Amino acid sequence: MQGKRSFHNSRQSDAYMTAPNPIDAIEEDHALQLILCNVLENVADGLPAEVDFKCLGILVPVLRVGMPRQMQFEDDVFFPILRERVSIVFRTCEVLEQLEREHQADQDYAYELADELELLEQRRAPWNKEMLGYMLRGFFEGQRRHIECENMIILPLAREVFRDSDLQRLHEPMTIDEFVLGGRLSLRTVLKVSNPTG
Ligand SMILES: [Fe+2]
């Protein structure tokens, strides 16, 4: 694509942007979210006695900051640009609307889960093991389905239809918007849990 060639030469030294192409950067954030899902699954499997309580202090801010901001970025920046390029493809717009509804529900879910994990960290025991396990599994299973859909349908579509100017518009908030930067930085902290020596 005409856009991608020139784009790879720009601003590669950005502090929080490891992937030079912003669509790759979104895919990278999705990979971090999937790591979070794996860590949450470990917590669910370890309830009540085998939980690594130290990791909860890292997971709670990721659920309150990293995940919600990443979803907000997709809603506010990524999807609107994609809509401009695929507005005549009716089904794509329906898929985007569904993903936006999931973002809203999942942001609320992430805050509730963060509150529960914070309580678990403080009390060192779940007030209701079955309920917390159910919440954790509902969250990470839903997230995996959501991210798989975006990785299999939305990101490849964007790679096909985005022009150079679209990539620039997508890239800019990742480098100058404190809300977006803070969210991406927060997401990366999950690596401390999945790979404590990394
Ligand atoms: Fe999403």
C-alpha cells in the first residue's frame, strides 16, 4: 500500500510506541490484553488458596486504566477513521457497532472486577470464591472473543483500506495524547506479572 511505505520512516523513537505502524501497535496492545486474560485465568484457577496476591496490585490498575483506555481509543479514534473508509460496507458498520457495545459493557466489567481483586488483595481471601471465579471467567472469555474478532476482521480490513493520512491520524494520539499514552503504558505493566524478570 502506498501509505505504509512512507509511514514506516516516521517518529520511530516514540517512547511508548514499539511498533512503527499504528495498526501493528494496536495489535501489540491486543497481545498485552490477551496476556492479561491468561493472568486472570491463573487467578481464577488458583482460587482461593493458590492466588499470587502480589500480582493483584499490578492487575487492578491495568483493569482500571490500561484496558478501558485502549477500548476508548478504538471507539474515539480507530473506528471513526475506519468508518470513513468502509461506510458503504453495511455489515462492517454493524460489526463496529457491536464492538462498541462490547467496549462499553467491558469497561464497566473491568472496573467491577478491579474492585473485587482489590478486596481480594486486602483480605487475602475471596468473600465468595464461586462468584469471583465466575466474574473472572466471564471477563477473560469475553475479552478473548472480542479481541479475536478485532484481530481477524477489523485489523486486516484497516490494513487494506487505510491511507497514509489515516495512519497519521491514528498514530498521532499514540504519541502526544496523555490519556492514550497513559493507557498504553499501563497495559505494558502486565508484563511484570507474566514475566517478572523481563
Ligand atoms: Fe476492542
